[in-house]
Amino acid sequence: MYAYGSAEAEYTEFCITTQIPSEYIRLALSDGQPASFQRLRVQCRGAPPDLRGMSPGLQAERILSDPYLHEIEIEAYDLQDGRVQSGWAWTEAPGIPPQRSMLAYSYSDDGKLQRIVANSELGGTRTVFAARTKTSLKQLSSTLSQRIAGRIIEALQKASFDSPLVVVELPYHPPDNYFPGVVPCTQADADRMADLCLVVAVDPKRWIELVEEDFAPDITEFADRIDYIEQSQTGAKMVRQAARMVTEFGRGQPWAAENFVAFAIDWEFEGGDLAEILKECGADGKTLREWKQRGWL
Amino acid sequence: MQVREVGSGAAKREAHEGLRGTARRREIDQVLVWRLEFGLRRHAIMVAVAGWPICGPMDITEDLRQDLLARWKALFDRMSLLAEAAGRGLRTLYATGDRFGLKAYTPGKFPAGGRTSMTRSLGATTGCTYSTRPDVLFTWPCAIPSIKSTGKECTRTAVRKPSIPSSA
């Protein structure tokens, strides 16, 4: 449901089955300019498990007390000369600590918004908006693949491993995030692994973390553009292209095993296509057969 | 520099504005606020010194958060009214849509197969998906009760978002 007033606009979405308001968004205006933004979203589109039979009050209490059942976004804007110059944001989302950020806005000479950067109180900077450039999506994807692959290779070369790397997983999470993590798996790890789900098999302390902001504003623009055209496959191609470059470079390197493969995957939606994904990321037939025999495929 | 100012929200606060300008020019490193009344709170938060706004004792984001929670909780009481209004709106949309020109919602009158601008816009706003099968009109995760109850052909066969169970 949409509701409009001179000083606010509201969006309300609810789940008919559970009778729970699944999403509520409010934009408050001051003299026609945005003053604040509020959003609350309930996980599972308003149908989280184990809430049946509860009173609405208890349901609300349960949803708000469980950080995995809701998301909250708050933004307050500072207007100067008729446009937002800075802002103040509060975020609560599953898996990350609640945090407050300062938003910095930058504009081009002709007044077009170019970039919004969130500086978190917990440390860290993230470009949350980047204006669309004239670069084609294909070119943007190609550039990002090369840059990400280059940085991964650099990180793998710098790291020290007790045995050569057999596989490197690049987990990513479309459509929210196309910037991959790096999970290296050595020969020693591989010998005791039952499957190729490295995010489970390898201790997170051994993951290699790249800094996403180093790839801004390109990565932000890329994600925004494919989100707009709803083509998450384009994002998948970009990450897998990066993985393929790492695979091709890694073969023959002292830190990589003979059949080394780097692959990018979102286990939630792509787990069933593992063999195809490995092939796309540069795994040859011999490697696939070998891994099938090991029970990894 | 020392700034002391008392005034209502409507009055122009010259001293306060001067302080903000000085802070923006980075001519001062820190601001010590020894008394912050309610009316000054929002402006004080927006004074940026060394990249960080001063946060008053009552943070504006916390106020907005509490306001959001109160509004969201109040929606539970408005659920039945909202559902009825949503159903009414959708029925009107179907009946008066330029694409179909139907006087009233009539099951089975939609063109079989193919996506239309009407169904795309409905999909975007309601999360439901238009089926290309002639025997299935719509599929949706959170059913639209008015249409569900009137259309015998309507069956729940798919969901748009994988996170929503198809049995919902």
C-alpha cells in the first residue's frame, strides 16, 4: 500500500497468510526535500517460522528481539542549498552488528549526485551509491573481473600455506553483493574434506578478506546497474570470469597444486550446478572426473 | 571560541550558524557542548567536526528508530483494513485497466500466455507472478484474497522469491 502526503510518503507491505506487516517504509519531507528515511523489513517476507498461534503483540516482540528476523534502516539528512550534503544512518541487519554511519554526499559541477559514502562508527568505509557512467556494462564487468582476479592472485601469492592450494572458493551473495570472499583450500585440507563447500570446511580465520571499497565506485555502479535490469546472471558471470582468471594464472604456480581451480559460487541458489560452475571457472575434464571419484561432485 | 545561544526553532541562530561554518572549515578540532536543549538537538547533530557529527544525548537516529517501531507495531491493528483496501484496489485495477477494458473482474478473460504491462506492474508491486499457462492465471507467495476467492483457475504453483515458501 502506498500513501502520500505533503510531508511524507509511506509504503506498507503485509503478508496475508501471517497477518504480519512484512515491510514498512517512510520517507519524511521538509519543504519538499527529503528529511529522513525509515524502513523495517521482516525476514521471510513476513512469514518467519515459529510465530504461528502467537498474538500480534508477541509476534512483534519476537521479531524485534531476534536480529535474524528483521532489518532496520534509518537515515536522517542534512540539507544545505536545497540538496542533501550529509546524513546520519543507523542499520540493523542479520549477521552484522548494529551500526551508525555518517553519509557523505558528493556532486558533480552541474549538481548531479555522484557518490554517497557511508563511514561507519565501527570503522570502515563503503560507497553505497555511485552515479552511472558511460562505460558499458560489459566493459565494467570485464574491468572488475580483471581487477578482482589481480587482487586475489596478489593476496594468494603473499599468503603462506602449509601445502599447495587445490581449490579456492570465491563465495558471493547475489543480488546484494557481487564482491567475493576468498576461501583457500590446501592439499592438507582437501585430504580430509567430504565435499567442496569450503565456506563450511575451512576455518573462517583462514579466509582472505579483500577490501571492497578499493573497487569503488565501479563495484557499486555495477551492482546498481544489474539490480536495475534484474540480471543477476551478469553479476555471476563477472565473478566467475575473475575465478577463471585466477585458475588460469594459478596453474603452474608454486603455491598451486597441479589441478588447481578457483570457483565462484552462491551455495544457496547455485549448489546444484557445481559441476557446470567449475567447468565455467576453468576446471578441465580430468579434474572433474577425479573430484567426482572423490565424492565432491 | 565560545558560543552561547538561546532561541526558538523558528528564530535564525546566527551564533549557531557561525559555529557550524567554523567547524566545516576545520578551524576548530573539537566542540564541547555543555548544555543541549531539545530544540537545538537536530542542528547540533549535524555539526561536523573532523568528519564526525556531534551526537547529542538523544540521538536523532534513535528517535527515528523508536518512531519507526511504533508505526510498524500500529500496523498490526490496521491489517484487516489494509488488506480490504488492497483487494479493492486490485479489483479496480483489473476491471479498469486499459489493457483489458473489463467492466468487472471475470475469471478466464485474460489473454492466455504472455506477460503484459499490467501483469508486470502488478508483479512489481505485489510480488505475484503472471503465469504463461492458460489454465493458471496467477501465482503468488502472499495471496491476494479477493482474487484468490473469485478465480477458480487461480492456483499457487510458484513463488517469485525463493525465500518465501510456496505453501504460504
